[in-house]
Amino acid sequence: MVAALEVLIIDDDEVDRMSIRRALKHASLPVNVVEAKTGTEGIAFARDRVFDVILLDFSLPDRDGLDVLNILRQNQSVESTVVMLSRQENPVLAEQAIEGGAQDFLLKDEVNPRRLMRAVRQAQYRQGLEGDLKRSREQLRRLAEHDGLTGLANRYDFERAMELAVSKCQQNGGRLAVLILDIDKFKCVNDTFGHAAGDQLLIEVATRLKSVVRDGDVLARLGGDEFVILAQDLEYDDQAALLANRIVSSFIEPMVFNDVRWRVTTSIGISVFGDYTNNKVDLMRCADIAMYRAKQAGSNQSHF
Ligand code: GH3
């Protein structure tokens, strides 16, 4: 079992904190995230608890990031991997951050699962896991194409399949839909039963999803507790909604682990290929927004 990575985000911007959280989630690792809105709050958190990774915004309301970095480095008995984040490109600042003890300097626009993974790997190295990863290049290649836990395609595989399907639709017409599915309150499973149980649940979710998708549809794990389905060759528009209903029904039967019955529910966002969603990026973005709407509307439902 992989220990959850302890991550501290120090950033006053709520939207930026949200996108960092999402990028971390897509890094496909169990992650525990703590958020601080000011430098002082972040320093206090890092004093009380050891974090593997600290993602530190340079512009904070109470003090600048270099100042916070300096204090963190003085206070910490066990050094965290610190990644300095900045809205603006600034080579001088980047140099100062690295000199001050940060391992990396990232532009906020560059915060994506891949870049964050690089920072996360440094923390893994400390935990002795990097050695395991290095053992086999072949294993790494497989990991790059498949989700190691569920055996489903991963997001990179999925994006390749989507590119093909979208260009087919653009050229020849046809209907396709993207369904993004996020497990509701999944963190609660990890917190209550442990990560091994959480992993078991993710595997069972993948199995149930496999049982409802059609041959030719692409099912992938985007990362964390998020899955995605590319439904192709739809005969009519409502077919995507019917698929979402089938998914919801497939989770009615509770899952059992550690002799406990647990009712899993999911929130599903649907986007359909159309005038305003005729490319990969817009299809994913609309499905994502729809999924958030489903969450906001109370979870356990689908939304367009
Ligand atoms: P919400 O209903 O709002 O979606 O809440 P949630 O509890 O599902 O919250 P969130 O999506 O933020 O939490 C996802 C959790 O999934 C956090 C992370 O530690 C955990 N996680 C990510 N990848 C894995 C994994 O591979 N295995 C396990 N067991 N947990 C994982």
C-alpha cells in the first residue's frame, strides 16, 4: 500500500488552490491536502506537521514567498520538498527561490498533473519509492499507458483515443459524448477504512463501469476518484443520459469491504459533441463543469 502524500498548499487565491488540488488529484496518488491562506498560517501548519510537499505561492497577503521559504527552512527538522509558484515569469525570483531551498519553481499556468508529479516524485524519492519505480523501465512504460490500480486506460491513453474519435466526428459527422464521473465523498472511505479499502473500492468501481459501457466506448481513470467514458457512435442524443442512468443504477447495490456494506454514489457530468463542443478541450471542459454542477446540486446525479 502506498502511503498518502502529505501536501500543504500555501496560497491566498481560492481558485488557484482548487486547480492545484485538482491537478494533485489527477496525479493518481493518494494525497492528503492541507490548505493555508496566508504565509503565517502555512508556517504554523508546517511547524506542527511534516509535509512531503509544500506548494508555496510567491505573492501572499501577509509576506512574500521567499520570506516564508526562509522561515520554513529554519524551522523544519525534516525538510519538505518546496515548489514555489508564481503568476509571472521571473528568472531572478526563480533563482532566488532555488537558492533559498526550493526544489522547483513553477508558473501557475504550468500547474498541471505532469509538472506537479515531478515535484511529487522528489518526495517519493525521500520515501524510498523512487527506487521501486526505477527498477523497471517496462513497468514505467506500462504505467504511462494504463492506470496501475484498475488496469483501465489512463488519461493519456484516453486523450489519444479522444483525438481520433473527435476528428472522425468532425470529418464524417456522428454523435459522441463524454461522461466524467467522480465518486462522492470518496475521501471519507480512505479516512474511515484506510487507503487499502479505498483502493479496493476504486477497483470495484472500475469493474462496475466496465459492465455498463458498450464495446467501442473508451473507459479510463483520469486520476484519483475520477473516471471518464467516451461514448461513441451514439444513435440519438439522449443515449448519453441513458448511459448515465445505467451507471447510477449499477451502484445501487452496496459494495462490501472489511465486512462493511458501503453505498457508493457518483456525480456525472455529460457533454455531447455539438456546435460549441466540437473539439477535445471543450468537450472535456463542459463535462467537467457539468460534473461540478451535479456535485453542487447534491451529488448522486448526472448533469449536462
Ligand atoms: P466530493 O464528494 O466533493 O468529490 O469529495 P471527495 O471525498 O470525493 O473528495 P476528493 O475528490 O477531494 O478526494 C479524493 C481523494 O482520493 C483524496 C485522495 O487522497 C484520494 N485518492 C486519490 N488517488 C487515490 C488512490 O489511488 N487510492 C486511494 N485509496 N485514494 C486515492
